[in-house]
Amino acid sequence: MFAATDISLISLIEHKQVMYSVVDYMDQHNTELVNEAVYIQSVRDLIQTKTRKTEQQRLAKIFDLENLISAGLIIEVDKATRNILFHSAVIEVFRLFDSKRLRELTNADLEELSARLDNAREGLLKHISGDAKDLEEHIEVVFLLLSEISSRLQTNTRSLQSKAHNLADTIDTANDNSINLNSLEDIQQKHQTLAEIQKIYQRNILPMLEFLNEYEQIKGLSPLKKITAIHNIFNDFSYTDEAYRVQQYKISITTHYKVIESISQLLERYSRQEKLYRQQYNCIEIAYQSLMDSAAQLSDGKLNTQYFNDNEAVFFHSESFYGLKHYRAAQKSLINWADINHRAYLDEYLLNAQQRELDETAIAKTQTLLKQDQQLERWQAQQHKQALENFISEIVIRPPIDDIYIEILSQLKESIASTDLSDVLFIARQLQLKKHWKLDIHFEQPQSQLIHSQKKLSYWRRELKS
């Protein structure tokens, strides 16, 4: 007999460590699937902590995969790969319990939200002077989108705050505890933490700052300007209540910028700190290598002379190390160079320098090609826009027309080689504004459809009467 959904979910919540291991696995491997072995091992670890046999049996029954599938908490188990797919709502519940496990918004997520704002703005312009029912439905869509954006930004900000402060605390604690420079493991752990900070800064912070900066110079309107455009549309058509609500959402979204900027400053400080440490180390490494080389050239090993010349290079290079100390929090420990593999560190530096040079070359080539593509796209867009404007000025449509979209598409295909279904909507809107057409919209099921260039447009049929 299977346990009910609420009982199963409550048991998962009571023993969060199992689902935390699932969420951590998903984040580490950047996937929605969880390996069955990982889940089973977490359940076994939980059951082993229980001393009563009845409790062990109860947990084994509830955490059984078949029970969770029956309860709807697991969507499927792939029998071939033995991967588990949990219901997304279940995963999000456990992310909310721990801010460190909240999902951050990536650049792709923010671009998708920005594109949806474009669609909402264009749809509002399309429906604002049309059918009241269509307009009401679209207004609801607009505010659902603004609510979603505000909610996701709030969750994202909480997650970034938590992760940034935890990583910063890790580095500060390591500094306070005086990391042993002779321990490669300690050094690598600190470098991994700093690398994670750099990753968060590049992958999450910078895209968020661009998204929230109303004056960011990007292609097209910034997201906040798109929200402002929606606000202006409502204002222009005297929808004052809706305009006020949009303005409130914009204020709510804008408040995240200050928090993200403070996180950015925190992470930048540690990035600059690591860069400074690396520069200092490189300078000392170069001086030490010079000292070692000059010491090797000091004598042929036979010691034929009793005294060394004061002008030997070794004495000049050794002056760099007089009084040199490595100050930690306690400001006590001296650098012990003898136990450090300088060659390994030098090889690491040279390898990184070579990789940086390759990366910079590749980035420069990519940016050049991207700029060329963007210029070609802009030129093609301008040519296409001009062709549409010429078409609108020359098109002849005599009512009655049973379906205005079909009529426009048929003439458009004859005049312009590369057309899109969005061009049909644009032309219909422009003709309606210029010629003051009154179109009768027929709300009939199923909706009418246009198919062109392997794309499909579903719409309510619009009739132009004489």
C-alpha cells in the first residue's frame, strides 16, 4: 500500500538531508536528472541513523521510488540510464528551505524574460484599441509576467547574497587561520573558492547588473525601458490604474539593483585581492629564481678561491629578501621557500599566461566576426523594413475580404521573397491604423491558421467588410 502525497512530502521535509543531496547533485552536474545510486545511498544513510526497526521500515516504504512515483513527487525513472526525474515543484520547495541552494538566473534566463517583455509590449499595442475581451486577457498576461519577473529576481538576489557571503566567509576564515603555504591542498582550496567567486561574478552578477540597469547600452531597449514602454502605453490610453501597477512593479524590480551592486563590490574585492596576491608572488618568484641562478654561477664547485667578490650578482639579488616576511593575521610566520616546488608554480604561471594569450586571441576573432554578423543583420533588417513600408504603400485591398490575414499573405509572398508570419501581423496593424479599418473578429473554434516557412500562426479570423 502506497503512502498519500501529503504524507510522503511531509516525510521528505522532515528529513531534508536526502533531498538536499539530490539538489546538490543536480547543481553540480547542471542537470534535472538525479542518478538513482545517489538517491538510494542518501536514503540508506538516513535509515542507518534510526535505531527502531519500525521507523526504518516506515522510512524505507515512504522513500521507495514506486511510492514517490505513485504520490506524484517523482515523474519518471529511466530504466536504461537509472536516472530519476523529480517533480520541479518538489525541488523548488527544498531550494526555498536553504537560500544557498536557490537557483540563480543565468544570462539565458534573463534574455528569455527580456524577450517575453518584448512580446508583452507588442501584444499590448496590438490589443489596446481592439476587442475588449482580448485586451483584458492580454493585460492579465502582462501582470502575470511582471509578477513572475519580480518573484524570480527576489529569489535570485537571496541566493546570490547567501552564496557570496558564504564564499567570502570561507576566504576570511582561511586567512584568519593562517593557511600553510607549504600545503598545496590548502592553497588549491582557497584558489577554488576564489575561482567560484569569479564564476558567480561572470555568470550571474554581470548579467543581472545589465538587466537591472535602465541605461545599459545594449541592442534594443533595456528590460526596464520595456517596462517603462508598457507603462506609457497604459498612460497614453488612460488606463491609469494599470499604469500605476506597472510603475510599482518597476520600482520593486529596480530595488534589486542596489543589492546586486553591493554583492558585485564584495566579489570584486576578493577578485582584486587574488590578482594582487598572484602579482606579488610572481615578483618574488622572479627575484628568487634570479638569486638561485646567480648562486649557481658563483663558483664552479672546486672552491679554488677563498673569498668571493663583493660585486658578484648573487649579493645584489639577495638584497631583495632582506627583512622579507609574510604577514598573516598574527604577523608572525616567515615564508619558508625551501619546501615549495617553485618549478611547479612557475609552470602553472606560464601555462596560465599562454592560455590567457590564446583566449584573448580567440575572443578578438570572435568579436570581429560577431560585429560583422551584427552589421549584416542590421543592414538586412533595414532592407526588409524598407521593403515592408513600400509594400504597405502599394498594396491594394478591396473589401469585402473574408480573412484579411490570408489576403495580405498571398500578396506579400508575390512581392517580397523572404517573409515571415510576423510581417503579416505588422502589415495588418499598419493598414488598420492608416486606413481606419473596422475589422470584425470571429471567435470561432477551432481558430484559423496560417502556415508559412514551416511556421504556424493561430488566430481569430478577421473579416473586412465593405
